[in-house]
Amino acid sequence: MKKLTDGSLIVFTLTIFSCISLSPAEQVIQKNKAPDWVSAGKPVKASQIPKKDYPYLARWVEENAKSSGDYVIDLFKRHQVVIVGEFHPIKEHKDFIIELIPRLYHEAGVRCIGWEFSRHTDNERLEKLVTAPEFNREVALEFARDQLGHEWNSKEHWDFIERIWHFNKNLKPEQEKMRFVGLDMDVDMCQFFIVSKTKGEDSPEFQEILTEILKRDKTMAKQVEKEIIEKGQKGLVFVGRCHDFTHYEFPPHINAGRDIMGNLLYKKFGDRVFQVWLDDGRLAPINKVMVLRGYKKVGFNLYASPFANILSAPNWDAPEVPLSKIARGYVYLGPRSSLHKNTPIKGFVTDEMFKRYKRYYQIDFGRTFKDAKDVDRYLQAHRFPEP
């Protein structure tokens, strides 16, 4: 999608308003009047929202939204834990949180960041990385290679380690360090993918490993409780979408009805826990409103907004539900055309990794590889798609 210049934005905005076919007086009335579907709190499909309703929606955002950074920081005035749900391939989702680290610490009082992307059993290693006198980039890269599916070659994810180290390095000696903890379970994800693609769902091997994987969100919730809530600290939790939902539960036929980390925490701790969705450009109604507002980066409580009852699917194979079920807070970071895929780390796959995980790479990606460099080139091109 081609970005709009200032001039073309004005033309585009005027075109939208002209299509409404209302007189100036009628437009003023319409702008200030809540649409019937908003007033009634009725679920509505995005495709059913008429053009004439968008001036009202744009005005609501203008009056109620804050800048994206201010919005997240202010959430910690009312909540102990803020769960931020990212889309794994989008670079800006990592960049946004990384840039907020100083404000999270100094303004919001956050003392711990928990994330999905390393095992909780490796937290001692992670603590050494972010509190060491000097940063060892090669040791950090080896840590990254040892996590999850051994293919997570996204520079932006692993930038978290160095940026938290850099922040801690510049604190005064008497100041408490920012803690950084992994939440994930200690499981061989490679073996899971091998079994899931080579064994039938009714096989004992598949059922055994599925049982283990279905414990994943329970483990992450337990670690958030242990590392943040029980310590009486404020914490930001950074996880992928579908681990973050606080007000939604998967039906039995979706994802085997697995638990959701955010939902488990909310059930136990209520409003001490809050969830925020980082936008990926898919929500057409909100994007249409942001066109009218010049793509300003903002955040707002979606559950208390006119967008709350717009229907959306929480997962590709799940039925649509009101947005307020799958996103309590919302942060807009720009149109999809301005979002970028993660930066792959060249040379991420080593010869040792290739020897150990060759079968996994070939089964999971459905092709053969001759050596580590071959896998590395493939991951650089295909691991994270364009938004």
C-alpha cells in the first residue's frame, strides 16, 4: 500500500466526507451523535458500519485517546501487571516497548519485564546478561539460539537483552536494577513440531507431547505470579497474541481448548492485571478512523470505546466475538504500510545447531537443507513474513 502524502491525505479525507452525502449542518449533528449500534451496545460486523458513522468515531478518539507511550505508562497507576500482546513478525511492536523502558522504570515504577521468549529455567543466565559489568553480545546470541524452536532469528526480540543491560548499566549504584525474566516452560519445542508433523493425533506420542504443550500458558501464568505479583512489584509482560487475552477463553474445539495465560491471571487477580493489544493494521474500522486523524499514534481503553462491540476473530479458526473480549487496551502504531517485518540475524544458525536440529528443520519447513548456511538463508527469507 502506498503511503499518503499530506496533500493526498487531505483529498482522501474530503472524499470520505463527501461520500457521506450529508449537508454541513447534518454532518455536525452526525459527528456528535452516537450511532445506534454504539448506543445499544449491539455486536456489529466491521463491514456493516456505515460511512456516516466515522466522523463520530474519529471525534471519540480525538477526545479520549492519549499518545501511545503516555497511554501505556498511565495504565500502571491502576494496574500492577500490564500484559502487552504483540504480533511476532512486526518490528515496531518490539521497538515500541524497548523505547519505553526508561519511562516504565522512572515514571510507571516498573521493576520487572517478563517475556515469552526464554525459559524460566534459564532466568539465572538471563539475569547475568542484563546485570553484567560489560555486555557480551556473543553470550547473548548463544542464549538466544538455545531458546524456543532454535530458529527465532529476530534481531528485535533479542535487542531486549542488550537494551535492558544498557539501562541497568546507567542506573546509579543505589538504584534497583530492572529485572528481566523468561516465562516459558522447559520443553523441547523442536520435538513437539517433529511429533506433530509425523505422528497421528491419536498416537500415544502425539497425545503425550500435546499434554505437555497444553501446560504452557499455566506455566507462564505461574511465573508472572511468582516473579512479579508475589514480589509486590509492577511488571510489564510481553507475549505473543493469544497468550494475552484476559477476557476470552478458547472453546474446546479451538487450540484443544487450552488455557490462556492472561485469562488465568485475570481470573485470580482481577483488575490488578490488564491487557493491551498492539495493532497490526488489520482492524478496518479503526484504520479508517486513523486515516481521518492523520495516523497519529495513540492508545485508549478499547473495552470502554465505541469499538468495543465490533466483531473480530481472536484466532484464524475461531468464531468472531466482540473486540472487548480479545483486547481491553489498544495501541495504534501507524498504518500497515508503515509497519515492517523483523530484522533477521545473519549467521544465527550454527553448524552445531544444524547437526542437532537438522531433522527438525527439514520436517518443519518441508524441504531438505545441505548445511547450516542453507538453513540460515532460508530463515532470513521466510522466518518472519511482511506484515
